[in-house]
Amino acid sequence: MEFEGALAGPSRRDVAGMKAAFGAIEAGVPTTVLIRDERHGSYLLSGVPHFTALDDVVIGGVIVAGKAAAERRDDEDVAIRKPERDVRQFPAEPVAEMSGDAVDAVDVEHGDLVVAAFEQHPYGRFVIAGVATAASYDEPFVTVGPWILHSAGEVGERCLEVTRISASGEHTLKVPARHQLVLDDGQTAA
């Protein structure tokens, strides 16, 4: 499945290539980045980049690269930005062909492969494609990437639409463990 391949990403990170690509990034020009972290698994994040007060690059509220710097390459100074540790590929190709069914966000369960659109000021509209994850301590709390699809039977405030590509168990992507509640003392709740 083409979609699953896009979420798997390359076998190795091309940090030098991503530094240069992030160095050339422009505000207002839509782009896609592949992120992989332990909590949310792999997800494609597509949207318009914004720059923080510290000059970090943010897409959909997620910091994807640091502030601009220069690096000497082939006797020239090249604009670069260091990708965040969890960034697996940039630029990543959004998947052109996806088949699935539009679903109500509250019907998405842990392990479902979904594409969801969100909107939040100042990031505007952005799309996240990945495996939905639920909290172990609150079954109805479900996210894709760091954004809430639904909680306590209510659609996430910023979630606009969801397409289920395949249900849990019907795809080959790794499904992350359920989210753990971290207590004030740094321990996780049972």
C-alpha cells in the first residue's frame, strides 16, 4: 500500500539534506514532513510553516526545525536549519491517492490508520495522516499525532474531518502503545 510506505519513510535519515531543505523553507508555502516518535508513531504533517519568536519552524503547532544558521558547504555558506530529532523526512511527499471512508471522529479507535484535518490559529488548516492512539487511562481520549480527534465522547475542538484508511489490524504499520498518564513525580499511572 502506497500510503503505508509513505509513513514508513526512508531507512536512514538524511540530516544534511534536511538541514538544507529546512534552510530554504518559506513561510506561507505548504509543505509536508514525516515525523516518528514513540508516543504517536509515524505521521505525515502537511501545512503552512510558521516561524516562532525564536525563529524555529512550526507546522500545525509542531516544532520541526530550529532557527536559521549558516553552514560551509563546497566553499559556500549555505542557509540551514537543524531538523528536530523526531523528524524522519523533509520534504516528505504527501500521498496523492488514498482510499478510505469519511467517519465521525468519535468512531476512531486506537490503531486505526486515519487522515484528519484540523484548524487552529495561527497555523491555519493542516492535515495529519497516521495511526490513531488512545490513552490507557481514559479510553475515549484518541489522537493522531499530537492532535485530539476525540475525548470523552466529544469531537476534538479543532478537528474538522477524518477519513479512516483502514481499521486497526488491517494495516502493517506499527501501532504505538497506548498513552500513559505521567504523574507529578515522573512515574506513570497504572
